Amino acid sequence: SDVTVESIAARIVEIGLLDPDRAQFGAERHGHAQNPPADEAALAAFERTHGLRLPADYHAYLARVADGGAGPFYGL
């Protein structure tokens, strides 16, 4: 199956809905929450500072879904 940024974002929401009592390991702490997406200026500054280009898929994830948060295990 094709994994897209949108499908990952949908899976994050789904996992949170499937665990309303936050019984899944770690959920009592993070509550299935994701950090807000990174803005393009911050991503460009990171790439400049470190002299690299993030892979396109990862860049899209950071810019459109979340800049960190719960995961990447237990269903993500």
C-alpha cells in the first residue's frame, strides 16, 4: 500500500480515538498528541545550519503533520 503524509496523519488521529482511556504504553504521558508542524522557514534554517537537505517525505511530514510528538512505535 502507498503511505502518504495524509495517511500517516489519519493514522495518528485513529490511534488516539482507539485509545480514549490512554491505556496504551506511554499514552498517559503523551496523550497521543503531536507537536505542531514546523514552518518552512524553520525547516530551511535547520537544513542550512546542518548543511543538508531533509528527505522530501520527511520534510513533508514535518511541515504538514507534526514536528515530533507521540510515536513512532505502537501503531505509528
